[in-house]
Amino acid sequence: MNKTAFVASLILLSCAVSFSAAHADGHLSGMEKGTIELQSIGPIGFGPEGILFIADPKASTVYALQTGGAHAGSASKASTPHTVKEVDKKIAAMLGVDAKELIIHDFAVDPMSGAAYLSVSRGRGPDAAAVLIRRSASGELAPVGLEDVAFAKATLWATPDKDRRGRDVRQDAITELAYVDGSIVVAGLSNQEFSSRLRVLDYPFTAENRETGLEIYHTAHGQWETHSPVRTFTPFMDGKEPYILAAHTCTPLVRIPVSEIVSEKQKIIGSTIAELGNRNRPLDMLIYEKDGEEFLLITNSSRGVMKLALAPMPKQPALTEEVEDTAGADIIQIAALDGALQIEAWGENGAVVLRKNEGGTIDLAHVALP
Amino acid sequence: MSRLARVGSTVLVLAACIGWVCGPADAAPASDAPSIVFVSQDDAQVIAIRDLPESLLRALENKNPSQSEWQKLYPVRAVPMDDEPFDDQPNVLGRYAVRDGAVVFAPTYPISSRVVYRVEFRPAWIGGEGELIRAKLILIPAKASSPTQVARAYPSSKTVPANLLKFYIEFTQPMSRGVGYEYVRLERSDGSIVIDPFPEIGVELWDAHQQRFTVLLDPGRIKRGLKINEEMGLALVPGGAYRLVVDEAWPDAEGNPLAKGFEMAFKVTEPDHNSPNPETWRVDIPKAGSHDPLTIRFPETMDSALSERLIWLVDAEANEVAGRVTFEKGETRWLMTPEAAWRAGAYVLRIHPRLEDLAGNQIRRPFEIDVSEAAVEAVDSVVDVAVVIR
């Protein structure tokens, strides 16, 4: 063939190749190689294909890090669960500080590789180094290098509250982050207004991150509607419908359909499914199935883990109707899990917990689900 | 400071100053006695073992140990003061190198002045000659830290409503994060302590410098109709007198306690369920050519942080006027002192609808809405107040 046709066919061929390459890893495309420079670190959570989402609250940014777990193979069924006594002391020792100077923010287990990740701050001052620690399935504990990694990022609440003339800006503490059905839901709590925002980001991140900055309210006795900060939430499926169960700084546990979160609504009323009572300070939640029934475990900052059955679910009530306090929810205290702060599923009937021990330090332990 | 002995004994070496190379001060070391010291390198502190035999240094360079070999040869562990290393304590993370005639350990994270570094060097690990040497190093910063204290707390008004939502505590320097709830309490005038007035929400609420701490009062106890309110009642009872107390033991970012504790006394009035209304505010307009503040007088105390951020002044070209905001009279006065003298003209005072009073009632909606009543007309956009300066 003549030269022009040859060149043309080469161009066509290379286009065809790059087109298919871009579509090869659905979730991993859109990532670039570079260095993640964390200003701070907070909640973390896994998405599909070994992607770890990391919140940097000071930078109002969420990172999506390719951890390579997808390629490590599914080791979690074969490997031993994570059991490390005084994991806080060990991490602090590696980072060269007293364990009292280490803050463990969050904990996540990669369902693909079985590796456990912890987000920590080395130090309690404003310039504390933010570190992501990994314990591999084979037991090696080390910081995760964030230089020359494949990642993507998105900015949260990049709107009028920021930066007018360098004056003090609203600083949101991020309390929870989770991947739910193609979106990342992030809960933040303002240090000024008594409000929290539930931000939803599409994942893969799009050029215009759809930020549904909605407010969550809850009702009590069908009468008082107030703004209600979400402290922690967990996704779950009711049949084919995705929901989140959210626990607040005030006590009721509410459920919210994800379809409402991603709609254009500015305001959502969560429907109360349980009143958790006094002194409850929820930290983390886990939904699991046992003997065909679904249960929820809630860990608490003041000791004690609660278990409640999720079925039957109450129907969404009209605002003016009475909401029963304990609709379908018998709350059982699980003494065996006392001290658990964070909990992640592990294997068929187990979980790995981050737990405060008698000496006041923190263990990683494997427990059976009650 | 003691002389560095050679064989096997543990010696407290020295407290080093940043930027200096230090050695035992009171004796010239024997020329073949190695020393373990802090050294400043590339703007960071590293640990260096100096005066090792040349042959050993060359053997190390030739061998080029792996990281795990280095960690056996030259372990460095960080131990809190008055503590011993625990079983299987991992080494401090860092990189090893032979550099400038010394064997250097550069930690991944900066040397902390709050731990003791237990360093050992075991030439036998690579078949080198020389005995095991050990040292304990502590870094003392050259600059002594100045004491931190509470600068002020808000609201500073003599009375607050029973459904007060938060306090702000401002410190003179950055503080330690994650321990705050142990050091703040509410006391009644008789000295008794209010139980659990502040919900432990797990994350602390600080500004970016960790100098302003936001303490939320438990909204569950405030909100009507919630179980916890019915069972435990209001933390602040109308008619009562209370103190917000900050314990001096609260460590600052350097780990030092406050220079002194702090108390703020106040009385409690009935709960406030009304949204603030800018129509009830008065504005004192300064004269053109002056630097006098523009003052807003509120009929009630407003939230300080939000008033600072959510009220602003723009000129006729919609440019924000540069200036400094201060408060007076228990945050019932908002004063904006301009950077440049006022120019005559039309201005607009802009008020964001999310501005709150002490009970969390926003301009656009009160904190609690009774949905059994008629729908509240919400003000959802910025409120503009025209101001003319002559």
C-alpha cells in the first residue's frame, strides 16, 4: 500500500489499541501516577478492586489509592486473620514516638487481599504527620509509601465557605466515609455551624463532582424536626435497594435510602429504626448475616457493643405519624466484645476488631460474630 | 555529662542542641573511641556513629548491608522516658548509610524530643572488629517552649440560654488533639460537676491551627421529645449558675501543660427558640475618612465564629472591604474596623442565612421546627442591608 494509507492505518490501529486500554480496568482508569501528600488523614474505606479511599480532612480531599490488592489474589479465606497485641505501641515504636502520641483514626480490611489498613497521626499537634499503615496478609506491618503511586482525587465542599481573604474558614471534621453502590458517601461535621453535610461523590471521580450537600434531619415522636449530624454510617441492601444506616450524635439510629441521597433533594428525613438510649456514643457499625437473618453491630466509645436484628424494617412513616421508639429492634449488649472500637468483617463468621485492652493500649483481634 | 566508656556499658550520652554537632563536653575522647551523637544533616537531625575504625567503615561500604542487616547491626529504638523497650519492640523506621566518615541513621520521621533513643552498634554482625557500643540519646530543643494558656472562651456573655449549643475555647498556642474531653467540664456554682454535658463525638472540632476548640453541648438533651432529654434533662437548667472549667493539665502541642487553668462563670436563662432577625439589628455607621468601626448591635448574643465568617461588607463594586472583626459586650456587638479609611459611598452588609445564635437558631430556620404547626417561612438567601457612609 502507499505511504499515506500505511500511516493512516497505523494511526487507526493505535487509536483502537488505546481505546481498549482505557476501558480495560473500569475503576482504575482515570488514575495518574504521582505522590499523595497528605496534610492530614481520617476515615478510610475500601471500594471495588482493591481501591482504598482516604479522607484528608484538612485538605478537604478524598483520595482513591490503587493498593494493588486486586492483583494479590483473594487471600482472605486462606490467610490468618490479623491478631496483634498492642498494635498502637508497635506502630508508635516504628514511627519513633510514645504510643500516647499516636492517634489511630480508622481501620479497613481489603476484602481482596486480606491486608488491614490503619490511618494514623504521628503526634497530636497541628503538624502531625499523617501515615497510612498496612499489615499485609502475611503479617508485615509497615507504612504504605505514597510516592509514585496510582491514584485519583476529588475535593469536597469546594464552595463559598472557603477562604475569603485568608480568614478562618469552616473546617469540617470528617467522621465517616464509605463506598456505596458506585458512589462515595462522606459525612462531615462542622467546627462552627451545628450541621453535618453528607457529600456524595461519583466514583470514578468525574470532572464535575456531583456534590449533593444535603442535610439530614430526624424526627422524634413525629413532632420535632431538627438538623442532625451523622457520626457514623454503614451501607446495606434491603432486597435490591441500597440504604445507609446512620447513627447520630444524638441517639436515634436512622435509615436513609441511597436513592434519596443521590437525588437533587436538599433535605432528607431519616426514618428512625431504633432509639439507642442514653450514653450511647456510636463509633462504628457492621452489618452481617447469620442463620439467614441480618444483624447490626454497633461499637461504642464508652465500652460495650450492641447487637440488633435488622428485620423487620419499618415502613417510611409520614412526618406527622408517631415513630415507635424501638420498632423491631431488641438491643442486646455483647459483653464478649467489650472495648471494641472499630470492626471489619473477616471471612464467613468472623470479624477483626480494633479493641482497647485492659492496659489501655489497643489490640487487633479476631473475634467470632455473635 | 559522663565520658563515653567503650565496652558494653550503657551510658547516657548527651543532650544535643539543634544544629550543633555535640560530643562529650568534659573530656577529649580517646582518638579511637567511637561516639554516638545527634548530627544535623540536610536540615534534619540524624544519629551518627563517629570515630569508628577506617577498616570497619570500608568493610561496611563493601558489604552494603540490606535494610534488615542494618537493623541488626545498628538498631535504634524509641522509648518513652523512664520506660524500657517492650518485647519485640520494632526499630525506628529510617535509612542507614556510611557518610562523611560516620555511620548514619536518618529516621523517616523527625527526631522527637519526647522519647529516649536507645542506640546500639554491633560490629560483630558483619564480622567487624570492635566491641558492642550502646547509647541513650535525648534531644533537647534549643528553644525553650513558652507556656500556653486559654486566651478566651465564647460566649462571653453573662447569661446564656438553657439550650446553648456550644462553647469555643481559644488558646494562645496550638494544643494537643484527641484528649480534650478529659480537661473540660461544666460545674455548678456549688462546685458539683454536671455529668456528661458534652457528647463525645469521636472527632474533636478544632480550627486549622488547633488553637480554637469547639465544645458541643449534647443536643440530644436539648432537643425536645428525645428519650435522652426526657431521662437526663437539660445540662443547663434555667435560673442556674455555672462555670466552664478548663483544666491546666491539658497538654499543648509540645506536650506541656497549660500555664494555668481557666474558668468562665455564667447564668442560664430560659431556652431560646427564635430565629435571629436582622430587622431587629441596629447599625452604627462610621464617618467617611475615619478608621472607626462599623458596628452592628444585636438584641441577643450571637455565635462568635459564625458572626465573624457569615457577615461581611462589600462596596458598590461588590468588592469585600478589608478589615478586622472584633466583638464587644458579650458578642452582642460586631465591630468591623477597616484597613483603609472609609470612603464615602454605598455599601452592602451581607448576612448569610446560616448565621446562628447561641441556641443554633439560624436566620433561615430555628433549631427545632414543630412540624405540627404551620410551615415556617424560611429565609434561604443572603440578607442584604444597605449602608451609606458619608
